[in-house]
Amino acid sequence: MSGEQKKCYKCEANAVFICKTDELMVCENVEHLTEHLNETNGMIHHEMCKLGNQFTTDLGDAENDQKMLIEVGVPIHPYTFPVSCLAIQGPSLFVAEKDGVSKFDLSTKIQLWKAFTKSTVWHISLSPDGSMLALALDDGFLEILNPTNGIRMNSLKPFTDSSATIVSFTSNSNYLISCSSKGYLCLFNSPSFTIFSSNSLYNSAILSSSTSQNNRFIFCGASTGEIGVFNVHTKQTKLTKKVHKSVVTSLVCTKSGFLVSAGIDGMICKWNSETAEFIQEICCFAQRIYSMTLNPGSQEIYFTDSKLNINTLNLETRKTLKSAKIERDMVSGIVFDADRNLIYGIFGNRTVIAIQPSTFQIQGFIGNTGLLMARTTLDKKYLVCGFSDGWVKFFNLSTSRIDHEFYYKSGSEIFNQYEELGISIEII
């Protein structure tokens, strides 16, 4: 940050923190910081970051004239906008939000950076070689970012009169796939990003997509229940037999040559991913299916439903192996992390949770639904934050890291855990 040194809103000391929501400056006095958080009920806590750790870059996009703001090292990040999609690469988790995309370190849960966009982010995808992060935006644009630092590498406009709803790469990284809210499919050569093919599959939104293991077929699930198929070799399109009665929410291609589809109608179906022929209905549930992910090392899929359940289904036996209710809110957008043997999902549209697949126990949160309380400990070492999703977190004011976190169901449980740690809390 350049120019005149900013002063704290409460005193004449130099400001250390800035709240971008109202450009309010706060000094390093933790009482001034927490006083402001308490006055606002924590609603703007997500925008608080240290001065000097943010910069704006204009990447010279003459067509869109879009600037992206990158935040670096922001330690506390309750989401303020709905989360739409997740992507995992090694030790990093990428989270698509309404106003941009964030990168988190999975071991520390620290937000490494956030890239802001001018339009809502509906979907994100990483290239198989990890060199590109693609974003599908509501205004029809695709943004290509550097996953390391969040800097924009390219901007594409495949759709002029509709939103970009899906973006992905083929497993050989030869093509970038994009789908729209009006049923269009546009493929770009990668990494040159010249258009390979543009087709209209149907007149309804494409809300899910998957590519066959041999990269020959691209499958697109529609909001009306159809599944469109694009043959990369011949550039021809067709529609499969209509099996689903409404929105196809998830499509997954397996290594064994099958396409698995799931929908709002509660049906999970199996298809031949090499011929696009329908094989069988695996099962049909009374509740809506919101998202589905595959464990690539087994014949098991995990899916979430409208009854707040997460379930395991064996594709060969067609039996549900396990089902558990996730308390408080719906889980969607789940992805399986083979490196850590965890399922990551979007909890209540705002928080990312990690779930142990064998027990369905919640392992931890990244982000929170909303800050309800912020207090400092008597020794001024921690900022203690209570969140509306049931978690209390201790942020170390010296290291900007989460040192302790508890999930609670009653106030007495919170204070019992504090006492076990030998921590005294100042109640204001």
C-alpha cells in the first residue's frame, strides 16, 4: 500500500488492518479490532486483512477491461457469499464463491490468496497438469488463472447471451470444455485457447459434465433431464435416451468404462461411456440427489441428498453401504480427495467441510457461516470467535493461525473445553 500512512479509526496510531467493506482502518490494538467486530456483529469480519498484503493488478484485458484483486495471507475467512464448487490439487483446496475464487492450504486451513471477479463464479476446474485453474462466470466469460498465485493468464468469451455454467479439462489436457445456461457446448484447444468446436446440444441449462476415460466422449447433463453427448473425434452431437425426469445434477465416468448419472428425481443410473448407451437404473431414492463423487480406487460412489444425508453406494452390488445425517444443513458439491482419503463438501452453501468416508465423521471446517461473537483472551494472545455453524475458533494474534477449534452444542461444553486448555476468557 502506497501514499500517506493511514490512521486507526479509534486513535491516532498507524493502521495495521483494513476492512475493505467500508475501508475502515484499525491499529494493532486488539481491543479496537474486536470492538469494531462486536459493533458490526462480525458481518464484515471476512473483509479484514493486514495492510501491505493486498495489491491490485490490471492484466490489460482490452475486451473485458477487468481488474482482479488478489488477497494474500488472509488468516480468517468466513464466507459471505454462497460457495458453488470445489477443486483439489495436492495440498491445496480451491473454492469458488460468488465474488471470486480462493486457495486454501489443507494442512493449516489458511487462505493463501483470493482472486476477485466482477461476475458470479459458477464452476471451477484444474487442468490435469496443475498449470491452469479455469473459472466459469455468470457473464459468459471463462477466466484462466495461475493456481500458484491467482493471477489471470487468459480471458475467454464463448457465450454472448448466456452464463458459463460448467468448465473442465479433458484428462489429456488437449481441450478446455465449457457449457452454458442455454445448452451450448464450446471446446477450446489447450493451451492455445483457439476454438475447436461450438455446438448447441439442447435449449436448457447444462448443469453437469464428465468426459470418458479415453477422452472421446463429453457428456453434459441438462436441467430438463437429457444427457447430451459430444464426439470429440467426429465433432458430432446426440442426445441419449431420456431417463431422468428432471435436473441431472451429477455425472461421473469410471475407469471401468461406465458413466454414472444422478438427478433431482432421486435416480442413479449407469451408462456405457464408450457407446453412450443406457445400461440400467442402479437405484431410485425418495429424496433429491444434489451431488455425487467417485472413489477412484473402488466401485463406491458418495452422494448427498435433500434429507441432509451423505451416502455410500456400491456400483456393482447396487446396495447402499452407509448413510448418515449431517446435522444442521445440506451438503453439496462433494469431491473425493484420494491423497488424504477425505470427502470435501459445501456445507449450507457457505462452509467447506472435510468428512471421513468410512465413518462420515466431520474432520474439520474451512471457512464459517457467520461470526456471532469475537472476544480476546485475558492474556491478549487469542481472538476467540464463535460462529453460527457451531464452531469456536482461537486465532493466534501473533501468528495469524488457528491454534484451537471446538464444535459445540451448548455453552457449558465450550467453557469446559476452555478450562481444559487453561485459557481464561474475558467476557464483555
